[in-house]
Amino acid sequence: VEPETMLGQHIHCVPRLKTAPVILDRDVRLHFHSRGSISNLFLEPQAPLSKAKHEALLRIGAIGLNFRDVLNVLGEYPGDPGPPGADAAGYIACGAQVPSTLGMGEAVVGLAHAPMACLARASASLIVKRPALLAPEQACTLPVTWNTTHVAVERMGLHAGCIMVMQAAAGGVGLKAAEYAQWLCAPFLGTAGRPHKHAQLRAIDVCGLCSSREGSAFGVGVASLITGRRSSAVLNSLSLDFISLSFASLGEGGAFKEIGKRGIWASSRHAVCAPMNAYC
């Protein structure tokens, strides 16, 4: 079943990724001169990079993109987020001038500055040796999502028996949060939009699912799933009614962790509407 299809008079088209032809014989970067549209991205030759003593120069093998990067390119991220991208897997092209166990040519994974390019700078403290069992395309999906999930779960104090509500559970952080909750034996309720995303979550044993498209549907769904109980923690990335309805699902002393960037509640609103719950 194809989730997206374009119907024409004589032809039907479905989206597919394919390897782009090599158009330049030198290092390049994917860049934009203005934000506002994905189509503003273009390839251009990459200038030679300089680095600080504590930085290594990476030859990029694969990068992981997050929703933050999409908002960045579209110009919808608050403030100036800098160049898009952070998660990267690659090889040491030039080592840092500080004590390090990583040598030239070492396969690494971590966080890099502007990694949507052939070469990128990375602080030596933010990269580690890539596990041999992981291909670059697999490893580059881990740094931001796993670190975000780990910090959020730790701050929420999640443990066995606590009910966790995860908005946009089919996203990168959502999938990691589901795995984390299962490891902790904590009941997990997730939201997702399209049917194939619900199917993906059911495939990893997430049975409690609600809509991420309509706030009212989410409110009714989560109330039905927890059957008179209250959740202990919410990890949120949605806006509008989903914030207030997520707070409504929390019991006293529950924790609401916000990783979204739009519609965030001010401290004064939180103090009036949900003073018995933590919000950060």
C-alpha cells in the first residue's frame, strides 16, 4: 500500500529515493541562501575548513535529520538555529590537537557542526568510535534522539508502572521513547497520524495509540485507554490543544517535558493552569 500516489492521465507516480549522479569532482555542501522552502537547498562547492585545537575534521559518511532541521530550513524555528544538521557518522580526516583515542581514518559517530557537506568540524568530546555492527546510515540516527530521550526520561523520573504519553510516537524520539519505556516496564501510550504509522508502532508492541491529528480525538482516546487513571509523564512535541489536553491527562505530581518549539506555554500560564505538575 502506497501512502502517497500522484495520479495522471496516462501514468501513476509514487515517491522513491535514488542515488543522485555525481555532478562535481570536489567537496560540496548542501546549503541555502534564504530560509522558507526545502527547494531553497542547493549543492555548492565547499570551501576549505579550518578547525580549533579541540576539534576534529570529519569526512561525512551519513547524516541524520531531525524535525528541528526541517523547521530550520522552512524558517519556522525560533531565533537563529544556525546551519541545519548535527547527527553525523563519518571518518576522522584530521584529528583534534588534544589527547584522544580516535586516530586518522577512525570510523566515528556523534554531533558535528554543519554536517550536510563532505567535510565538517566536530568537537572531540562529542564524537565516539562507531560500533562495528552499525552502518553509518544506522549510527547517524542515534545521537540526538537517544540523548533527548534519555535526558527526558531521567528528568521525568519514569519507572516501572508509570504511564507515559508520547506525542508523535512514530518520530525518531518517539520510537526511542517506546523502547525505553518497554525496557523500564512502563505502560506507553503514543500518538500518530497516518494509518501506516500506527501499524509501525503496533509492530514494536505499542498497543495504546491515539490520534495526533485532532486534539479532541486525542483527549477522548487517552481517557479511554487509561480507564480512569492518570498518566505520570508526558513527552510532547505538538502544539495547540495537545498541550492542554496532555496536561489534563496528568495526575498530580506528574511531569510534562516539552521538546516542541511552537506554542510553548509561558511559566505564568503553567502556574495558573497546572501548578501541581512540572513543566520544562
